[in-house]
Amino acid sequence: MGRVSYIERIPYMSAEYMKADEHHHQVSYFEKLKKENPLLRSLTFAIPNGGSRNMVEAMNLKLEGVSPGVPDVLQAVPSGIHHGLFLEFKNMDRKSKPSDEQILKLNSLRSCGYVAVVVHGWAQAWEAQELYHSLGRIPTDVTATGINYGAQISGYYGPEYWLIN
């Protein structure tokens, strides 16, 4: 029996897509990236900052430099005037938005020349990556999958700024 394909299990905008958690969206994104662009996959890294850990492991990770608010994924490839792309994954729940620490970190990364965007679902992550590489940025108007980068830059992260109606 072969490995389960997450991207096939949660097709874009299906009921499964809408219910999937951040983990499954991120796994689906990396699965698609590995299949469609292995070179880019080799330059894209998950940053294991969140999740539940025992106290000893949490302390060791903190000593190693784990920092609150760091986005989930870094694509270490410059494009246009930007140094790289950071993606903070969220699920499709209307209440899903970045924490105050995440917003602070996203803004700091943007001020240092990175594109840093909150994405809801693997399709927004894929679209953000495609736009970043084709334009050197993410447009500030609403994208086809509902990313409103202009709102994010202004500090607005509620569902009214990312859900497609």
C-alpha cells in the first residue's frame, strides 16, 4: 500500500478542504511542491515553531533559538527586490487568524525585505508562491484564492479579508 496523497484527499474548496487543519494544508503544499518543482522544494523549509511538546523538549528548542511568532515556511529564494517568501499557514475556519506575536514577526520580516503572508489553505500558499516568483511580490488587491495582501500589510487579518464569498 502506497503513501496517502493529502493533496488528492483535500481538493481545493471541497468539504474536506474546508475542514482540514493547518498540518494537512501544509503537508499538501509540500507534496505539490515536491511533485511540480523539486528544485524549489529543496529551497523551501518548514520551521517547526509550534505544536505541543514536553517541557524538556520545549526548553531545549527555546535554547536552540526557537522564537514565538515565526512563520511556518520559508522559501529561501529571492524574487524582485525581496529576499525570500515566508508563509504562515492557517486553516479555513472563520476564526483562524495569526496571533499578536505572529503579526509582529510578519511585519518585522516585511520591513527587512521579505514577503511574509498569511495563507488559508494550500491553494493560497501555492498562489502566493506563484505570484511571488512571477511578479516579485504579492499583489495588494485580492487574489483569485482570496489573499488580500494589502489588508495584511495594513494589519487586517479577519475572515472578511481572506474568504471568498
